[in-house]
Amino acid sequence: MHLRLPTHLGNTFAGVASLGLACFLTAATPPAPAQIQRNPPRTITGTVTDGGHEPLRGAVVQIETEGTMTIQSFVTDERGIYHFRNLNPDADYQVWATFRGIHSKHENISKFDHKADREIPLKIELAK
């Protein structure tokens, strides 16, 4: 048995089927590169203190970008505060401080930590 649809119904069916296929293909298509959301630039801030939790003015804080070995420096203000802005969110970093030749321990920041803003306190044990 062969079923024939009237001409006006056959064209409607073909139109609905085409529309359904177009909707399916649109939904299954991944977003264009311009639509992919990138992580925002990173900001790393903190305070450098001595063993007694007093801020260290004039400490040199350095941050190294792993892979490229690029180092940026910042001299702390009177409150011992430092900051690095607009850092690549897709890079690993290592940050440390130096004051009068004495170093803090190195802190690592992973590219897998998706926090845009990080606060990393650094402590330098000064000899008495």
C-alpha cells in the first residue's frame, strides 16, 4: 500500500521536517571561538610581615611566571602591601619576598585555581 498526501500537506510536512533538522543542527553545533568565555585576568595581593606580624615596608616581592621564567617585582608600601595585576589566568606562578637579604618561603599559584583574585600573605623571619 502506498500512501499519498495531498500536495498542500506534503509540502507542509517537508517544511516542518526541514525546520526540525535545522534546529537540531544549530543546537548540536559548538560555539564559535569568539563565544567561548575566557578566564578573567588574575590579581595577586598580600602583605609582607616579620615574625611578629609587623608589616615590612620596602620588602621586594617577586612573582615568576612558570614556563617563561619572567619575573616581575614590587616594593611593598608602608603597610607591607604588594599587588600584581593583569596576570595571565592560564599560567602557573611562584611568589616570594626578600627583605635585607632574607627570603620568605615561595608560594605557588596554579593555573587550575580559577580564583581571579588571590591574597597571599608572605612572612620573613628576621634575626633578632
